[in-house]
Amino acid sequence: MLAAMPSRLLSSFCYLLFFLSLVAAGVESDERQILLSLKAALEKSNTNVFDSWNDTNSLCKFHGITCNSEGSVNGIELSYQKLSGVLPFDSICQLQSLEKLSLGFNFLNGKVEEDLKNCVTLWYLDLGNNIFSGPFPDISPLSQLQYLYLNQSGFTGAFPWKSLVNMAGLVQLSVGDNPFDITPFPTEVVNLKNLNWLYLSNCTLTGKIPAGIGNLTELRNLEFSDNFMSGEIPAEIGKLQKLQQLEFYNNSFSGKFPVGFGNLTSLKNFDGSMNLLEGDLSELRPLTNLVSLQLFENNLSGQIPEEFGEFKQLVNLSLYRNGLTGPIPQKIGSWAEFNFIDASENFLNGSIPPDMCSKGKMVALLLLQNKLTGEIPASYANCLTLKRFRVSNNSLSGTVPAGIWGLPKAEIIDIELNQLEGSVTSDIKNAKTLAQIYARMNRLAGEIPEEISEASKLVTIDLSENQISGKIPVGIGELKQLSTLHLQSNKLAGSIPSSLGSCNSLSDIDMAKNSLSGEIPSSLGYLPTLNSLNLSYNDISGEIPMSFTSLRLSLFDLSNNQLRGPIPQALSIQAYNGSLNGNPGLCSLDVISSFRSCSANSGMSKDVRTLIICFAIAFILLLVCLGLYLQLKQKEKDRERSLKEESWDVKSFHVLSFTEDEILDSIKQENLIGKGGSGNVYKVILSNGKELAVKHIWNTDSTGRKKSRSSSPMLAKRREKSKEFDAEVQTLSSIRHVNVVKLYCSITSEDSSLLVYEYMPNGSLWDRLHTSRKVELDWDTRYEIAVGAAKGLEYLHHGCERLVIHRDVKSSNILLDEFLKPRIADFGLAKIVQADIGKDSTHVIAGTHGYIAPEYGYTYKVNEKSDVYSFGVVLMELVTGKRPIEPEFGDNKDIVNWVCSKVQSKDGMNSVVDSRIPERYKDEAIKVLKIAILCTATLPALRPTMRSVVQMLEDADPCKLVGIVISKDGSGKVEVTDKELFKPSS
Ligand SMILES: *[C@@H]1O[C@H](CO)[C@@H](O)[C@H](O)[C@H]1NC(C)=O
Ligand SMILES: *[C@@H]1O[C@H](CO)[C@@H](O)[C@H](O)[C@H]1NC(C)=O
């Protein structure tokens, strides 16, 4: 047929074919150029997706590229490809047929160019989950868009909500998790009637939910959590009858669930936690398709509707921290593969629903702090999936089902503060993942099973205040991770197993108030991290092991036992005064107060002993007379006699440039600059102009009565005390740190001691914040004070040869130098001064009202974490500008209660920040406030160490956050000088 065609026609047909292929090739080569420029822009990506993007391969076979029937590129799908680089939208948008651009979950960075608006053929655009910067451009011309994903992409500034006006076809919109400028809920959105997916969480929205939300009747998913929105939930939301997921947690919504909320019958997942919602849950009764319901931390009240017990799909229920009353529907969780319940911290009564684990999937049963009664249902003993079982602080009774102790996946079993009976059973051998047992204050009896040794992940065992009897199992030594062992106030007998010494992580042992006998195993003295040991009120006999001399304990109590023999020298220190009382058989190697001297036993003849005693009595009488005489004579003189007349003993620990006389001359009324719990403080100006602060501590109490109650071995005791005092001062004066006040020396006489410190011209933080010497401390200065003081305290806790617990951290003990840099003062003093009081109390109690950690109230376990608490209070003072105790906090409330009651919401958080701190620093101030809240956790173990406090504070650095680089000399060096921070005002 071809042969029959005239040759002319044939040639023109060929010509046409050639021409068409030339056009196609031209388009092809343009698009190839565009794609290769995209490849070049993303060249540095750590990926091999571009291997196929080469000169020979067909364009439509490039990895991730799709073409339409004409062979033009219509889709780029390169999500999850580890791409990095800046997108060249100027070229990408020249792809004439591009409909789909999918680049989510990469590391694309830089700005998104204005040219994006030229991609007018797009109906699908995903740039979500990248690390772009700058604002997102106006995309009004992209009127074909149906899917727009920009969530978590780093865009800042104002979002171009107006662009959405042209996009009536939008089906899915996701722009959350971006730090946009604060803006009310965008009204443009509620006109997008085809939306079935709207994600606006965590993108700085304020204001109310517009009633127009009811227009979006196609919505399946609606999320606007983690914003700053408030007001009531509009009734119109009930029109969203296709809604399957609704999430608006962590806003400040208030009021009741609107009538009609129950129309949301398609709802499967609902999370409205962390708001201020009130009223009861009755509107939720028709939501029978709920799979997950989370409403924790609201102000909800009333009963949990009985209907919830019939929700056949429910697997997660979290209602903790509300004011719910009444019983928990007993059939709750019995239908589906129920996963967890947390209804803690309500006022629920009745019994624990028995069937929540009936499908064998339950992970957490958390019902702590309610008013539940009845028994722990036996069904949970078979709940092999259970990780967390916490029902503490209720009124549960009956026997703990045996299998509970042996739950194979359990990590925490917390049944404390109930009336539960039964014993810890041998099943515990199956508890291979159990880390914490809290069973304090129940009626548990029986013995601790030997099998406890097989629960090898145990970190905390608290079985205190029960009626447990028998011996402490030897196998306990196999618990290598055990840190806290509390067995106090039980009926344990037998001896303390020496195997306990192989629990190398033990830091806290309390076995007080049992009937333990036998000797103290010397192995306990070798526990490397032991911090607290209480064996008081037992029948322990034998000598105190010599190994104990190497322990450094913040709590040590062996009182009221049957110990005998010599007290190791290292334990005869005042801090442990009273720790050994009630052991009549103990004796002292050197002369310390209430113990008889060991040497009296050392085989002297009775005659010699009598003679010595007679001489001693005579000597003491003589001393007493002499003392009385001196005291009378002294009273005649003015109390403010010249201190110079006494004999002073100077202990200098730094190179001194002053004489003793210079100091003594200055201790007079007109130089008095402060009065503290422990003594008066004087300012001393030396002849060379140098200023010093001198603390004068009387060794007598305020009435002038000698503090030593028995006057017998007075002199010897006095000498002993002064030796100890000197040792303590020696230690303290060896501490050198820019944020700790320097102690130069001590000058002691018989009646008083002078501690010579460097002088701090700007007084204390307390003065600066709260008194007439108040100055406006700008935020930078406050922040620097917080960090500096934290570092000083960190040094005392972790930087010294031994742990120095301050015991009286407060803003008046944080002094400010000429540049307002902070220094910790009065460290360790509490110990010296308090030890002198010599009460029978085993424990040194110090501190100032408003700063004292709660554990002082019920235990006496003072350790460095008590300092952390007090420091948290100081941080709160810095952020709020309030004193630790203010009338406005209300009855029996201090700053800690007050802050905690306010910070439930972001608004509350803002409201406690000192109004003098400018708006732009509020975020940093809130960061510091959050650290303060951590520091003031009720449980010492939950407080951070000072080391991590410093770290956290530094992470909250305002300069880092707002990106200010303070360059003093224009060199670009980041440097903040004292002068720049010191911005005096009033
Ligand atoms: C181009 O990519 C294709 C597909 O991966 C491959 O088969 C071909 O060898 C590559 N050509 C060159 C020149 O690298
Ligand atoms: C909130 O958004 C920020 C970015 O603005 C992001 O870094 C953060 O992870 C988001 N928070 C959550 C809980 O997704």
C-alpha cells in the first residue's frame, strides 16, 4: 500500500512524523533538564534514589517520577528519601503537567520560594516533616489543591490563611506543629466544606472555636491540640457526625460538654485532656463507638456514666486528675482487648472492675488515690500482659491475690496505703521485670520469700509498716540493682544477712523498728553508694563494724539497740550525735558527751579508778566554781566588751592580709550589717581598704546559759568541740568556687567564734527581690543569678572532696557581688551550729520556713536533694518575684503549692511570672519555672541533681533561645560581660 502512495505524499507524511517527534523530544528534554536541576539541588542527600536519574534512562522511568499519557511528568513522589537541600521551585513549577508533589519526611531546608505559586496544576502538595525555615509563601493561585500537608516543617511567621479562600476543593489540610505567629483559629478554614481531615495542633492558635466549625460536616479527623485556645466547646461541633477522631488536649477550654456533643456517634478517638472542662460526662453516653477516651487533668465531676461499661470498642480510658465520684462501671473494659485505665486522683468509690484484662491485653491498671474498697479481683493475677499495677492510696482490703507478685511483665506493683492482707508470695520468682514494689502501710504478714532473690530487676522494695515476720532472706544479696530497701516497722527477726553487702547499688536501707538481732554485718560498711542507714529500735548486738568508718551517710541511725564496744573514731562526729543513743554498751575512745570512756574499762585496778574519779570530781567542782566566778564577773561587764581581752585562736586557711586585731576592733554595734539565725554579721574595713564580712557566733545560747547540759567534762568537751569546729571550718575554707563565698579564716575564743568571709557589696538576693533595697532585676540578671547559684550549689554537692549539704539554701544566703554575680553563703554552717545544740535528735534539722523540703516533716532523711528543693524555691522567687510565704497564697500554702496550683494551664503559667519580666522573656522564665517545679517534687528521688539542674538551666539560656550574640569588641566572639548584665535602675 505504501508503494502505491505517491512519493510526494509519503515524504510529507514522513516530514510530519519527524516534526512531531521533534516537538515531543523538545518537551522531553526540557523536563529532563528540570528534573536534573532538581537532582543537582538535592545532590548532597544521602540517598541513591537519583541513580536512575541519568542521561540515558527514560524520564518516565526515573525513580519516583510518574508521567501522564502524553509522556509529561505529572507526579514526583520522593517522600521518606533522606533528601536534603533547597528546592528549586523556579524550575519545578515549569513542569506544565505537575499534579502531585510529595516530598514529606525528608530533610529539605532553606526557604520555600515565592515561585511555588506557579505550580498551578497541583492538586496534591506534601512538604510536611521537613526542616524548612522562614514563612510559607502565598499560594492563592493553587486553586486545584485537594491535599495540602505542611505539618512539622519549620515554617515560621504568619501563615497565609487567605490563600485557602480559593481552594474550595481542599479535602485534607495539615499545617500543625509549626511555630507560626500567634493567631486566632483561622475562619478561612471553616468554609472548606469538603475537608475530611484537619490538623491544626501545635501551631500557636488562640481564641475560641468558631461556631462555623459545624459546617465541616465531612470531617473524619479534627485536631487542634497543644494550642492556646480557650472558651467553651460550641454546640455546633455536634453536627460533625462523621467525625471519628477529635483531639483538642492541652488548651484552656472551659465549661461543660455542650448539649448535642453526644451526636458525635462515629467518634472513636477522643482526647480533650489538659483543659479546664467541667460538669459531668453524661453528654458522652451515646458515644458507644469510642475506642479511646482521654479526659485527664480537667475539672470534671459527677459519676462515670454506667453506659461506659457497655462501650464494646473501648480499649483506653484515661480520666485521672478530675473530681469524679461514684463507682467505676463494673463491666468496663470487659468487651474489647482493653489496654489501659487510668482513673487515678479522683474520688471514685466501689470496687475495681474485675474484667478489664479478660481479653488478656491489659498493660496498665492505674487507680491510685481514690476511695476504692473491696478486694483486688483475683482475675488480675492472671493478667500476664500487665506492666503497671497501681492501686495505692485507696481503702482496698482482703488478701492480695498470690499471682500479682509474680506477674511476668510487671514493672511496678504499687499497693501502698490500703488495708491489704496476705503475704508476698513465692510467685515473685516469676517477676523477672519487676523494678518497684510499694506496699507500705498495709496489713501484709507472713515472711519475705527466699524467691525474692529471683526478681533480679528490683530497684525499690518498700514493705514498711506492715506485719511481716520471719527473717530477711539471705538471697536478697543477689539483687544487684536494689537501691532502696525499706522494711521498717514490721516484725522481722533474726540477723541482717551479710549478703546484703553484695547489693552494690544500695543507697537507702531502713530496717528500724523490727526485732532484728545478731551483729551488724561488716559488709554493709563497704556498700559503695550507701547514703542512708537506719537500724534503730531493734535488738542488734555486737560492736559497730570498723568498716563503717568509711561510710559517708546523710542519715545514720543505730540508736536503741544492744550495741557495745568502742565507737569508731570517724563516727564520733557531731553530725551523727544521737545516732548511737540507747546503746548502753557503747563506749567512746575519746571524750564525747553521753558515752562512757572506753579506757575506764581497760583493766585498771578499782583503787586507781576510784582515785581518778575522786580527782576528776574535785577538778570538776573547781572548774564549776571557777566558771561561776568568771560568769558573775563577766556579767558585770558590758556584753559588748572589747573582744580583744579574750584569748583568740586564729585559724587561717587563706593567705591573709589582715591582723587579728583589725578584725576584733571592728566587731561593734555600728558595723553590724545583719543578724542571722546563727549569729550577727559585721562589716569590717581593713586599713588597706579591703572589705570583709565577719560572722560572730556565740557558743552560748541566747539566755547566756551554757549549752552543754552536763558541766562535768566541760573543758574536755569544749576542746573536743572546738577541734571539730576547726576541722569543719578547715574543710569549708578549702572550698573555692566563683559562686561560693570565700571563707578566709576562723578566729575562736572560748565563748565565741568569728568566721571571716569576703564581703559582698550588693547584699543578698532576698534584699534585692523583696526588701527596701529592692532593685529591678532584669531577666538576664535573674537568669545569670539562677545559673550561678546553681553552679555554686552543684560544686558543694559534687565538686568537693566530700558532699557538703548546705541545709539552709534560701535567697538570703545567696549573696551578690559588685556585678550582681551570685555566691552561696553560709554553707555547712547549719551543721556546725546545730551540732552544738546537742539535742537527742538523731538528725540535724535546719532550714528556713518556706524553703524546707517536705521530707523533713515525716522522715528525717536530709540529703542533698533537700537542698535541691530549697533551690527550687529560690528559682520560684526569681521567676515570680514573690516571697516563699505570702498572704495571697492562702492558708498553709507556700510558693510551691501556689505555683503548682497555677501552672495547670499555659495561662496560669504566664500569670505567675513576675509582671516586671518583659513579654519576650516570658518563655524563658517559664522554662526556669518548670525546672523549679522539678526541683520541688515531693519525693526527693524525683528531684534532679544539682548537676542536671545546671544543665537544664543552661539549656534554657535566653541568649541561645533568641539567638542574640553579644559581641563586646565586634570580633563576633560570644561574650557576656558582668557590666553588660548589670543594668541598674531605681
Ligand atoms: C541509568 O539508569 C538506568 C536505570 O537505573 C541504568 O540501567 C543505566 O545503566 C544508567 N545509565 C548510566 C549511563 O549510568
Ligand atoms: C510542636 O511544634 C514544634 C515546632 O513548632 C515541634 O518542634 C514540636 O515537636 C511539636 N510538638 C509536638 C508534641 O509534636
